[in-house]
Amino acid sequence: GAYHDVVVPLFARWGERDRHRTMVLSGYYARDAAAYDLGLAPLFFHGRHTDGSHYTHLAPLIWHWGDRNEERTLALPLYFGGRDRRRGAYHDVVMPLFARWGERDRHRTMVLSGYYARDATGYDVGLAPLFFHGRRSDGSQYTHLAPLFWHGRRADGSHYTHLAPLVWHWGSRNEEGTVVVPFYVGFRSDDRYRRAVTPLFYQWGDRRVRKSLLFPIAYLAREGASSLFLSPLVVAHFDAVEQTQRMVVFPLYWRFATRDSSVNVGFPLWWDFRYRRRGSRLSILFPLGFRYDRRDETTTMFLNVVYTRGKEGFPDAWSFHLFPLFDLASYNRDHFKWQVLMGMVGRERQGRQARWRIVYVWTDPS
């Protein structure tokens, strides 16, 4: 059942019972029992095979390929997209105007600066940088109309409402704070409160202690053997029960200390916070940088450079960030991660497995 015919250089065909091949100049057609391929080189290529794999290419602009489970499509230079039928996942990008991606219960869509995101817990919608709104199945929600209106509520009862730049309100089931610029400031936490009608009167306290300030003349607070002295330039406070000390030479020097912590401020440049029990210390040289030292790591920032080094249980961990250009990190000897432009492109390796980050989305490890 085999055959072959050739007309050089124009035509050729050959085959047998269930296998056939035909060529006419640069065009070709190949077929067997359950698959075929055809094309016109170097422009057009198409085929479908028994395992479900298939492809269609219209070079150099359109490229499509896939199998029973996945498909990919490129229409250069604007579009790329894909489908994963097993996960119900998809992505479509028309650069730089439109993008959407997701899976069965998680969907994301972007049109220019507008976005819509939905999953099982709720949704988010917005038009950056002006409008942002979202709602969750637990009852939490937020609505922001920048730069004037900000409102939100969480499932735990915390909430905030701001009408910038004049009215600022926030709170929870047990606490609340309100600021009406430039006159009023008020805070409540259970039975404690603080109120101020600026710039003259300030009051705060609870059931046991009351403190009042008539600015700039006098301030008085008493609780047992503890005392507080205030003058226009110097404040000295000693708490006999807690063994705490507060010293202020206004406005240059501030010191607050307890048995296990201390705060020292050389205003406005130097800020130092130390917690002996936790073994941590934060030192700030404003506005240039800071150093944060804990038992397990040390973080140092200078301008837009941040370096972190692990200690104790994480001696091999480190990270380096040059915002917003690139990031480097290693969590152990077998790990290394890099990314540029805050995650626009990146790669992470752990042992023999690695994954890529493309347009802020991580691929599956391989």
C-alpha cells in the first residue's frame, strides 16, 4: 500500500496505508491515523496530534500552542494569553491597556489604571489614584475617594472615617479617636480618655488619675508618690511604682525609661528605642536612615538602601534592597531570590526547585 510521486522541484508525495505526506514548493501536508500537520514555510504552521497537542503559527506575529490541559497564545507585540483547564486558570494581556487573570474562584481585571478583583471572600474595585472600594464576606469594607474621603470598617469592629484635611475619626469596639483640625483632638480607650481644644486646654485620665494642662502656664498630675513637673522648657517625671523616668529639655532632648525599655530622642534628628527584655533596639537618624536590631536579625536602612542580616537561628539569611530598582535575598545556603522593579521580573531558587516572577505573578516551582 506504499507509494511515492516526485515532480522535481515542484511536487512530492509519499506514504502507505495510514501515513501520507505531500509537499508543493514550500507547502506541506502530513497525515496519519489520528494526527496531521500542514504549513507553508516560513509563514504558516498548523497541526493536531493524538495526545491532544496542537499548534497554529502565523510567523512572525501569531503563535498558538497547547494540549488537552493547557493553551498559550501570542499575538505580537500586543497580546499574550493562556488557559489551564485543570485549575480553571486563565490570563489575557493586551499591553499596555488591558490585563485579566485568575482561576475558578479568583479573578483579576485591569483596564489602564482601573482594576477589579474578586475571590471567595469578596471584591475590590478602583480607578487609581482616585477611587478605591472593596467589600468582604466578613462584613469589612472600605471606600476611598482620594485625596478627600476615606472610610472603612473591619470585621473586628475597627473603623475609620476621614474627610481630609479637616476631620479624622478612627476606632474599634473599645477605642476611638477624633481629630477636627485645627481645634479638637479626642481619644477614648475603655475608661481612659484624652481630649484637647487646641491650643489652650488639654485633659486626659481615667477613674483614678486626672491630668490637665492649661497651655502654656501650668500642668499638674498626681498619683500616690508619683509626680510630674512641667515648665515651658523642662519636664521631669518619676513614677515610684513602676520605677520609670521621663526627662524632657524642650524641644531638644527627650528621655523615657523603664526597667526594661528606654527611649532617647535628640529632636528632630536622633531617635533611639531600646527594649531589653525583647533584645531589640531601633535607632533612627532622621531622615537618612535607621538600624533595627533584634535577637534574630539586624536591619539597616540608608536612604533607599536596606540591608538585613540574620542572627542566632538564621545565621545564613540576608537580604539587600535598592528601592525601587532591585532586591536580593537568601534565607539559607540553598536559597536565592532576585527581582527588579518591586517584582516586575524575578526568580527564586530553593535547592533544585526554582520559579519565575513575571509582571508581579509567581510561576509554579519547577
